[in-house]
Amino acid sequence: QVQLTESGGGLVQPGGSLRLSCAASARIFSVNVMGWYRQAPGKERELVAAITSDGSANYADPVKGRFTISRDNAKNTLSLQMNSLKPEDTAVYYCNYRTYSWALNYWGQGTQVTVSS
């Protein structure tokens, strides 16, 4: 069982920055995908960004150029640097770890990000 613990959410003004972090509690498979998803009130959960264990990253169009995903395989940690935040980025952000086949799929408890003046 892998537990994922997020941190770093909070309230920020439009144009500001936040950095989210996620730590995995147990050893994870060396070949995997980790990512950040978000869910705003009344909307479905959506992918924000994902990164494979070999460092290949992809981003949702709304966050390209503003968000940067990174990971430390030795420490089993995942980060999301969010710059130029907009009110529409307001959501609960979830950390995800999965194998490529989705046979193993784990979620963190979520961290709230609120962008408001």
C-alpha cells in the first residue's frame, strides 16, 4: 500500500505562485507515472500534469507555460511549481501515483488551492 501526502496548498492572489509537494510513504515501482490532478466544485477531476519515472512530462493546455512538474526518484517525491496563478486554477489538487497499466493506482487526500484577491 502506498500513501501519498500532499502539502503546500493555500490562498494566493492572482498572479502569485505556490509550490505543491507530494511524498510517497513506501517504496514504489521504478517504472511508473506520477501526476497532479485537480477538481473544482461542480466539475470532474482533471489532469494537470504528469511525469514518468524517466522524466517525460506532459501538461494540460490551461497550465502550459505556467506550471512545472518535477520529481525526485531517490526520495519518492513529486512537486508542482505553479506560477501566474489565475482564479480558474482554484481547486483541490490531488497527487497520483500509478503503474503504466493502471494496475496500481493511488491518490493523495488532496490539498486546497484558492486563487483570489
